Amino acid sequence: MTPAQGQVAVREVMDIRQAADYLGISGDTLYRYASEGFVPAFKLGNRWRFRKSLLDAWMDEKSGVTQPSQQIEEIEVDATAKKPVGRAR
């Protein structure tokens, strides 16, 4: 499918309108989030810009998704410890 057929190409660096569309929120909301430092953004001149890779990482962080490079901490279990006894039925 080409961009002309309805699929919009997402750029690495987006303006506020493109980033708002990508995130599925209004431009006004995204402008407020950027001004408050809630989303990763930077100003180029007097205009907000958003890096797709930083927005993706931010969304992963906020949604609790673990990055593949992060290792899950192993928990040691004592196999000889007694398990709690359940109530008889």
C-alpha cells in the first residue's frame, strides 16, 4: 500500500500535528504535554519537534512494556520450603 492509498508514512522527526496523529491525541493536548515536559520533545526554533523512536520508548515505559535489552531479574526459590496448606473443602 502506498501513502497515496491511505497509509501515512511516519517520519523519524515529526512536527506537532504529525506526532499528535501518531499518538492519537489532539494537537492542543500534545502541545500542553510537551510544554510541561510530560512527553519527550525538543524545540527547533520556536516549534516543537518529536522523535518517533523517543515517543515509542516513552509509550513502552508508560505502558510497562519491558525492552528486549533489559534482563528480567531471576528470583531464587527454596524448593525445600513448605508450602502453605489450603483449607479443607
